[in-house]
Amino acid sequence: MSSSPINTPSPPPYDRVKAVKEFDETKLGVKGLTDSGIKTIPSFFIHPPETLSDLTPRSDFPQPEIPTIDLSAVHHSRSAVVEQIRSAASTFGFFRVINHGVAPDLLQSVIGAIKAFHEQPAEEKEKVYRREMETGVSYISNVDLFNSKAASWRDTLRIKMGPVPADEKEIPEVCRKEVKEWDKEVKRVGDILLGLLSEGLGLGEERLIDMGLSQGRGMVGHYYPFCPQPDLTVGLNSHTDPGALTVLLQDHIGGLQVRTQHGWINVKPLDGALVINIGDFLQIISNEVYKSVDHRVLANPSNEPRVSIAVFFNPGNREKLFGPLPELTSAEKPALYKDFKLNEFLTRFFNKELDGKSFTNFFKK
């Protein structure tokens, strides 16, 4: 007598949309997953093979490093500093600055304050967990969570610093004082850099500053907790920054990579240094003299969380028309991009996933 086969119901198909929505609704972020003690990451964090295949930089040639520029030399060798910055901005698109005048104590305290925000009890962070920036402050995991092919292992505190800054009372108290001090200092450094970059284009020192490129500032405090499967995901997907300029303060953990002609290279942490990169907006208005390049952050394999703070510099007036500067175009070198309003520019950026250089192609002539 033969027994009838047992029909085991097959599991329901994986519903990515549902899984992402449920994750977002916990308001616990990636840190919440780490704190739960998971050993395997949820499927929607797993990136495709083409992303994962080149996470380790090539070892068949000496790894170049992004240039390091001493800003204190500007007082006695300004032309040399201008040339160093022009060269870095037109090749790597990235460079470090040292001796920038920001007190080491502030660098440490603002990193500590952002870390303290992310390590508060969940009920404290939930108060500002939102995808919209109505108050100018939001805590979020993955700005492109619902658009991207795969999520990144990272949580972020976002704070609008200008032209209309977030209400001071909305900035979480655990980091409020440090964020305000950091914004003041980073604007000072940013204005110095915009002046030097302007001179590097053969323009007057005030040209880029007069365009209001330091008025529309936004700050993000990224938190990259331990990832149990760092070879299956990333901390921040490959992308370019849409704005004019980004000033980044990173801690000692590392993980930032930049794409070069030799492939991906590591941007090693340097104590006291700030990492500067050119954004798409500056590439466009410089008519491609300066280069905005792909960069990404690896998932953190360390038990110690990685913290970084980026400030994005944008024009304050989002309704004004921008395009390649007329001083940089001619019959021999025509404008490579059409004019656009910043609102259109940023809306298009944030409505797509962070997926590399294709963004500027929308504005090519």
C-alpha cells in the first residue's frame, strides 16, 4: 500500500515592496537591525553581482591617493595653492585640506555629537524620523529606499542649514550646539575654497561666492553600524553629488572610495583633514573644467560604527537660471550644458536612485 505524497505549500514569493515598507515603518533604521543581533541581512539590502564584484580595489598597480593641500600656505603662496586645487578639481574631483583653521576639539566633538544622536534610545530618534523635511530636520535610513534597486547599510540625520535654516529647536538637543558651531566653521572653509576654485577658473575670487554657492547648505550625519555581511551590500551606493561643493568630515574608520582612471581607490582617513569633492553643479557651470566623480562607501565590517558628516553647498536661489558661465564658453569651447533652474535640477536628482554619472546627461546640450 503506497502512501500519498505530502503536499508542502511553497513559501509566498518575496515581496520587496512590503519588506521595505515594513522596515521603514519600524523607524529603527539599520542600527535597529544590528542591535537585534541579526546574522544575515534582509534581501533588499543585497546588491547585484556587478556592484559587489569590484568592492576591493585592484592590487596590480600602486594605489594613488587623492591630493592633500595645506590651506595655511594660501597666506604666502596663494597662486601655488590655487594651482594645486585647480589640478585636483580637474582630475580626481576630490582632495583633502589640512591646516584649515577648524579647531581639532570641534572636529572631535561634532563627530561625537552625531554619533550620540544615532545611539540614543529609539523613541528619541523616532521623533524626527520622516522622509520629508518640513521642519528642516529628519532622521532617515536610505533617502532612496523606495527607488533604489538595493538599500545601503546606513542611517542619516539630515539638517537644512540655509538659505532658510531649520528651526533651532527642531535640531535634536544631543547635537544642537555642535551642529551650529560646525555649520559656522564649515561655511568659512567653504567660502575660502570657493574663492580658490574661482581663481582656478581664471575668474575673480568672488565670482562663485557672489553666485550664492554657500547659501543653500545642507548637512547630513551618516552612521554606518557593523554589517554582518559586508560583502553583500554597501554603506552608500556609487553616486555623484548634485551640488556645487561637498565638505566631508570622516572619522578614523574609513570606507570611502573614489573612482579614478585606475578604478576604485580608498580615501584613507587623515586625522584633522577635511575631504572636499566637486559636485555636478560645479562641473556644469565650469563647463567641465572641474570634474564631479563617482564615489561610494563600503559597508562597515568593524564592530565600531563609522560616522561621517557631509555639508553640501548649493546656490541659495533655486528659481534662478544657471548654466555654464559665459566667461568659460566661446566659439572654440561652446557650452556643454543647457540652462536650468536649481529646483528642477535637485528634484530630478532626488527622484532617481543614486546610481552614478548619468544624472548630468539630463542637462547636456
